[in-house]
Amino acid sequence: MKMKTMQSERKVFSSSILSKPATSLMMFLLLLVSLTSCLDDDLSLVSEIQQDFEGITKVEVEGDFLDVEYTGVSGVQNLNLDVALLSNSAKKFEVEYRVIGSTLRVFVSTNNRLFSGSAKGEGTIKLTGPRNMQLDLEVDSGKLTVQNVVTTSSEFEVESGELFLRNVTIPNLEVDIASGTGFMQDIVGNIMVDLSSGKLEMLQVEGNIEAEVASGEILMKDVNGFAKANTSSGKIEMNNVKSIGEISVSTGQLFATNSGLSSQTGLKATSGNIYIQTFSNLRSFNYNITTGSAGSAKVGDAQSSGSLNINNGASQTIRGEVTSGKIEIVN
């Protein structure tokens, strides 16, 4: 009888030990549910900044999911920062700023130690200041807006969000868009674009454009300068571009209308297509376009599935290369 009792006690003791991990796991899950249930869809103001600054010549912003705006105002000397961050978690997100020399840095900080998987946030980082301001601004899913700026150089980066630029004079402007969209108008200066799978429109540009496009789409319209582009499977559209520079297309396509040719024009298409309708006099250039067995080339009325060589006695020669795609240049 005593032996049975001891065995029975041993089983109870063993059962209690084995149940501890399960109990701990259950308590942890209940804690997660409790924390998550505290978060709802109602957003409230959790971070607010209203501050003026003197002597700032450069602004750097990492906006994350927030909308970021910079508006230049003529005659204004001081910089104003106006931040409003709304969230359903009071401790998950916060907007902070630092002043380092003459640079103002603004960024969104995230408390990764705080579990809040359903935490949401939205809001704006709004800056108003001098028109002459160097900018380095980036957002992830937010919208980036810049207007009325004159400066030496600036960089704008967007992941899946939006980019909106209007009335800016920047001799050296860098734009990087991943899967987002962009619209640029009234731009003075040279633009370098890196576009992945997004979409970008550039209208009324006084300067040169150099674009790297993966699978995205880009439109250049009313460009008083030369435009060069390289794309793998993307789409490039040009309309009323003063001068077409070097164009390289893999499986994508270039479609240009009312755009000019020049000594800088060089065309390469692997299995993609290049179509150019130009206002330039076709007889002002010589043409040397080599094609593969499955490729074709056409200039004006001259067409060939082999190498196309046209000697107009001109001082400039437009060269091209096409493998299994097509290059076509017409008036």
C-alpha cells in the first residue's frame, strides 16, 4: 500500500512538472492577447513638435510611414518644424530631432522592445523655411512633397510611397524610387533617377536627365536638355525631349515622339524595342546599326534585318546595336 501511494505521489509530482511549460506558454499567449487587445483602430496624438530654428542650411529627414513636406518661402530666414504623429500605441512610435552644426535631422524612432504587432501610425513632418535649403529627405510608405526650393544639391528617396516635386532649382538632383510613384514638374537642373518597379513622371525640365529603370515606367515630357536611360524590362516614354542620349533596353521598350537626335545618341536593344519619332533631319546624320539574325533596324524608309549602314556624308554618326529586338527611327 505504501509503495502504491509513493508511486501515485510521484505521478502527481511528475505531472505538475510537465505542466509548467504548458502553463508558462499559456500565460505568455494570454499576455500577448492582452497587449494586442489594448490596441484598437482609434488613433490619437502621441507626438507633437512645433519649433523654430535659426542658421539651418541643411535638412535631413527619415520619415518612415509619415508624410514629409518642405515648402520654401521667399524672404523667410528661419526654419519652422511642425510635427503631428497619431497612433493607437502611445509608446511604439515617436518623432525626434537633432541639430548638428547647421544641419537639422528629423526622424521617426520605433520602440522594438515594445510588443505591439497591430500598432498603427500616421501624420506629417512639415517644414517651412528659406527657399535656399539643402535637402536629404526619405520616406518609406509616406508621401514626400517638396516645393519652391533653390539649392546646390539634394537627394530624395521613396520606397513604396509617393514623391511630389514642383518648382525646384537644383543643379544636381538625385531621385531614388523603389515601388512607389513620383511626379515632378518645373524642374531646373540635372536629374539622376534610380527607379525600380515604380512609376515616375517628369514634366517641364530645364536640364539633363539620366535614368536607371529596372521594371518600372518613366515619362519624360518637355525636356530642354538631353535624356539618357537604361532599362531591363521597364518602359521609357519621351515626348518633346530636346536631345536623346544613350539608350539601352534589354526586354523593355523606349517610345519617343517629337524628340531630337544628336551626336550623343546611341541605341542598344537586346530583345526589346526602340521607337523614335524625331523632328531632326534624318539626313543630318550617318547611321551604323548592327543587328542579330532575329533583329531589325529601320531609319526613314531604309530597313534591314542585317546591318544597316547609311552614309549621308554627315559629320556625326548615330550608332546602334540590336540582337532580337527592333530599332526604328522616323520623322
